[in-house]
Amino acid sequence: MKQWWIYDRQLYALRRIARTEMATAHHQAVIAVGLEDPDVTGFRWRLSASHPVADICDYYADLDLGMGAGVFPKDQVPRGNSHPHCMCSLTPTMRQMRKDGVRGSTDFGAFVDRLRPEQRAGLVPACAEQARSAGVP
């Protein structure tokens, strides 16, 4: 008699290990790249959309170390994922790039208006360009 549930448990464990290792590698790569970039001021802990129960990740996402909720300074960022199956992520936070007081685009339309025609053609579908030409915001 085959005990299929043993194989099922083994497969679950293997998937959990693979998922956790891939997430940890991504987590550590984001940190490694961010530590080398002088424009990165810290890292924001972002909860996964498939985050079913409250755990340490919720604490990390809500913790305020003086840079806003969930933002860790470079020297205080957690170096690994917080638990197995953790699919939360880190995103680098950047310092403000412009110091001359000039603001960037306030919306997508303003951004598109500043593009060269060939850039606009590659970014905006023809139907959207026609609607914009007709005055649709």
C-alpha cells in the first residue's frame, strides 16, 4: 500500500524551501545593490498581497525608525526574510534627486507631453494618443 500523503508532505516541504530561498536571495540582492548606491537612503518593507495572518512582517511594515512607517535605514535593515514562506519584499527608498526646486510631472499626461514623438509612440497606444488629441485627460 502506497502512502501518498508522505510524498505530498515531502513535495510541500521542498516547495517551501525553494520559495523561501528564492525570496531570501532577492531580498539580499536588493540590499547589496542598495548599499552600493549613494542615492538609496533606506529600504521599505512591503507586505505581500497574499499575507493571510499578522506576524513579524506586519511589525516590520509598521515600524517607524524616523524615516516613515516600514522604512529602515541602510544599517538597520533586516538582512533576511522574517519567516519561511515570506513573500514580503524590500524596495529601496531614494533621496530627492532635484535640488533646484523644479518639480517633475504631476500626472501621466504631463509626463507624456514632455516626451519626444518617437518616445511617445513607443509608450502610448495609438487609441490613447487619439483620445488625448481629442482633449480627453
